[in-house]
Amino acid sequence: MPPTPSERPPTCTAADRAAELNAAIRALWAGRGHPAPPLSEAQRAEYQRLLAELDRVTRGDVTTAA
């Protein structure tokens, strides 16, 4: 499981956080086979939360770079 925000080093970059979020997303789907069975309701909620946070992190990078 990825570290919680309080466990992340203070020098954590947006790219580091995006990598953490991607790893957590991949972990939800790991070992599920193909075709993957549907996620449980709790897993879907976690997946949506992770996607939303990843979107915020990546949009922050685009805004900063622009």
C-alpha cells in the first residue's frame, strides 16, 4: 500500500505522487485475470478516489508548467 501523505518525505514531487497513485491503481487490478472480474463497491470507490487524486496531481503539473 502506498504511504499516506504524512509518511511521504517532504521533498515528494508531483511525479513521485503520481507514481505512488499509479502503483495503487495497478494494485487494485493485479492478479484479477483477463477478463478481470468487476471490482467490489469498496474497490470501485477507492479506484475513483485514486483517479481523482491522480487527475489533481497531473493537472497541477500542467498548470505549473504552462
